[in-house]
Amino acid sequence: AQSISPILPLYVRALGQRNNLIFVSGMIVSAMGVSSMLFSGWMGKLGDRIGNHRLLLIALFYSGCLYILCAQAQTPLQLGILRFLFGIGTGALLPGVSALLNRLTPPEGISRIFSYNQLFYYLGGVLGPMMGSSIFMHFGYHWVFYGTALLAFTDLMFLLFLFRKYLKVRDVRAN
């Protein structure tokens, strides 16, 4: 989501928004946060039911697909709706990652592992906008979304490999 931030107002303008550009861009950014807040509790319950490792895989696939759809948006309204829908995926990713870290980490290492989790979260906040801006400068708006989708699908493949032994079980626990 961070890779889109620097280009969003420009993309919204390219989609035809002329009046209240910053306000509309802010609403589109906020749509993702609103849906994440609305759906994260439900997604957490779903993760408890089907397994957080499965939820994480589904959310990455869903997010990658939505990035591709965002690249195809024709209007700011379409982009806003897609970003709202994207927030549902984000609402699944954050609780799923936290639950898996908690289950897979021995008690004596939990603080360290959650520190690493925060480190990588903030690293995404630094590298994402830099990469998104760079992709935009060389390839255009749409490729920022396609590039971010590629990252989501790459993460999906990595986690499929990592979780291959857990896919047949519902509850993942540390060995």
C-alpha cells in the first residue's frame, strides 16, 4: 500500500479529477483504512476458523488481484471502491501475521520477533514510496500497481513454499 502513496494524487488527477483533488485523494487513501478497521475483526475470526496461514495466502492473492484492478481503474470513484476493497485484504494480513508470529515463536523470543516485524513494517513504509516513485518515473502510473501486485504474488509464492507442510492442518504451532 505504501508504494502507491506518493503517486496517488497524480493518478487521481490523471483519472479525470479536477476539483478538490487533494480531498478526493485523501478520501481514496482513507477508504482503505476504513475497510481495514471494519473487516479486521471479522478477518481475525476467519483466520481462527480456517488457519491464519491460509488466511495470509488468500489475502496476498486477493491483494495482488486488487492491485491489478486498481491499475485498470477508469475513474476516481472506481479507484476509491477498489482501494476500499483492498483494505479488506489489509485487514486480513495484519492480524494473520501477528497471530502466526505469536504461534510460531518460542516465548523467550517473542519480543525480538515482534521488533523485527515492526522493523520490516516500517522498512516497507520507507522503501515502498521510494520504489513506487521510481517505477512511476520510468514506466508510468499503472506499473506502480503492477509492480506492487508482483511483490504480493512473490510473497504468496514464498509463503506457499514456507507453509507447504502446514497447508493440511488448521492450527499452526511451533514445533
